[in-house]
Amino acid sequence: MKVAMYWHNGRSLGHTAESAKVAHALVDGLPDVHIAGLTGAYRGLDLLPAEVDVIRLPGFANYDSPAGWGLRSKLGLAPEKHFGLRQELAEVLLRHYRPDVFLVNHLPQGEEAELVPALRGRHARRSVLTLRGVLFDREKTNRKYFLEPMASWIAEHFDAVTVHMPSEVFQLEQHYDVPAYLLDRVRYLGYLTDPHPTDRQTVRERLGWHAQDRWAVASMGGGQGALELWRRIVTALVANRRSLDRALLVTGPYLEPEAAAELRRLAEAHPWISVVEFSPGMPDLMRACDVFIGAAGSNMIAEALSAGSNTVLIPRQVREVEQQVHARLVRDRGFARMCDRAEVLAGDLDEVLGEALRAPLQPEAAGLLGGARRYPKLVRALHEGSAW
């Protein structure tokens, strides 16, 4: 069976990590599967299983700032040339590969409509639109997904729409104006992660942490544009020094080099604070720590619930509301605390972190997890034309 997976690029690791979880589940559950990964992402590709053959589209960088996205081609091309090239490459790959199932992450037409020729050409036998759950604000989401002509485009070109959140936490139709003819194709799979398989004490021993040490771990996901938040996180850690013995800051591979250097200089004044760029063992770190401070991206929320972390979520987006909405949903179920970007920059994280250390949360969310493991059955059913 041939599967193709598309994820556009991203300013962080979220879309890559999401796609990697699905790919691992397909490799584990479908022994006859061949997977082509089609993406412009240029960090975090080592998260994918070795069986995925990645075809790299030319990458781009963009920045979530009040002034705009500031998109920049990695090849130095003008945007229309850049995405024209990506469009042609995607169409050629899918025309020759002709996958049995094509999984399209997040964007029904791809970035800047780069998948339109390939989807119109029906190069895949079956296609699935995969959504993280919470998308954008209501107006933007309706315009980009659920109003005409886009809703009809989705219905015409996708056999199924999967949602990587449990319906108990979030339903598209409660937040957006989803037409009835699309709802029949929607399946809520749950968060993609599985419950962490190892107890906390065993993980701490495996990491070499002393039993009595109190650890904070912080991550802003891929890290692009996060320096302001990192400054405040360091301040909050220092303010709660009496309740902590060690702290580990995982910057993410997209944090700008100058910003990473400044963060390391800040941490050098506090020998108990360590800084690393990236750790493939993040699930273990989240499982083992006494408190986890994390960006409120969909993938990171799923990882925190999998680990059962005592979590403080920071919705860090400047121009979008997705992380705020998702973090509130999780907070309101008692699974995490939340300190949004403006509150962090105002210094409120000091107290929120102190509260988390004084009264740790112990979320039990196993029933909301396991979404990735449902993909092999779905893909097999689509391939065979059977009920799913």
C-alpha cells in the first residue's frame, strides 16, 4: 500500500511532530505500507520513522509578529515563484507515485494553494484532510474551511476529515459553521499520543535525576520568536527558586541563533538552570519533572496529557487565537494551568508557577488519547473501500 503525507512547513515543530506520530502508527500497524512524506519543513525530520521517504519542498521562514508574517523563501525567491515551484514539485511527485491514500495536514489546498493541481488531477485514490482540532478564530476558520467555495472543495476532494482531538473536549460544529454534508465525513480520533508507558519514578532514575530534586522543564515548541517569553520564564524560575532545585530549558531548533545565545547568557547567571536546543526525550522529561512550562500548541498539549504533567500552558501566538482557545478548554477540565502571552510578559507567570509548585495537578486523560493508533484501520478501510 502506498501512502503520501503532506504537511506544509510551519514555524515550529507542531505539524512535523503531528505527522510523525501518524507515520509511526502506520509503519507499526501496516506491514505492507510505503510512505512518501511531502513537506517544506527543515527541522525535526528526525522525528519521522526511517521508513518514511521525505521529499523536501523548498522551505520558507515566516514570523508571527504584529507587523505581519514576513515570509521569506529559503531559496531567495519571490513568494509567487517559490510557491509555484513547490506546486509543480508536488504535482509531479503525486502524479508519478499515485498513492492509495493521501493524508493532507491542516490546509485543504496546501500552503498558497500548492496542492490544487495534484488534488484536481486525482493522483491519489483516496484523500484525507487531517485537522488538529481548534483551527483559527471563527471568522477565519469558516472562510478557510467551511463556507463556500471551500466547503464544497473539501467535499469534492477528500473522502474523510479526521480531527486530532477527542469530541469530549472539542467539536468543530460547536465552534464553527460546518455544513451538514461535511459532518458525515468527520471522525474525532482523540489526541494522537498514547499514555506514557513508564511510571514517573522509573523515568527519573533513567534520566539520572536525584529522587529529592525538584525539577522544572520548559519548552516553547519549535521556538521561533520566543525570546521575550524565555526572559520571563527565567525570571519566574528565579522567583520560585526556593521551590526548585533544577530547571531545564529546551529552546527548540527554530529559535533564532542570536536569541538562543542571549538565553544561554541569562541562564549562565544561575548554574541550576540548563539550556539545550532540542531533546528527542521530551516525553520522558515531561513525565519526570515536577512542573512543566509549555507552549500551548496542539502537539505539546497532547504530549503533556500523555505524560500526566503538572503543566502551565503559555498560548504564545501573536496573530492567532488557536492556542488560547485550546488552552482554555484544557484548563477548564482541570488538566493544566494557563498563563497567556500578555500575562507572562506582565510578570504574572511568577505567581502561576508558584501555585503549580504548591498545588500540583495530576491529570488523568488516558481516555482522550490514542488517536494515532486509529490511523492504520482508517487507511486500510479507505484502501479497501470498506466501512471505517
